[in-house]
Amino acid sequence: MMEKLISRGERIARDAEARQVRRIAQGLRMLFGSAAVTVEEARVLVSGRGMIKRWLLDPGLRFLGGGLK
């Protein structure tokens, strides 16, 4: 019984994490039309010309995960 509860809790947590990662990726795609946004498990990778400079200049980008809804 307890194993089923633990398994269900872990599955719910993984699903919630995946939804949040997809939400962040979608927000980045909208923000950077020309950049390539890739999702790898629990990571969102953004690549494109001038991305590092833009990331360094705009502090809002560094904390994007908490700000996207």
C-alpha cells in the first residue's frame, strides 16, 4: 500500500515538473522568436546569436523560471 502511494506521489511530481519545464520553454519561445529552445528532461536550453549578451544585460531572464505562468 505504501509503495503505491510513494509511486503515485513520484509520478505526480514528475508530471508537474514536466508541465513547468514545458511552460518555461513556451514562454522562452514567445520571448525569443529567433532563438532555438530545446527541452531535455528537466532542462530548457536556449541557443542563438547574441543570447549570452542578452542574458547578461537583462536580469529578468536569469530568473525566468519563477516568473512565467
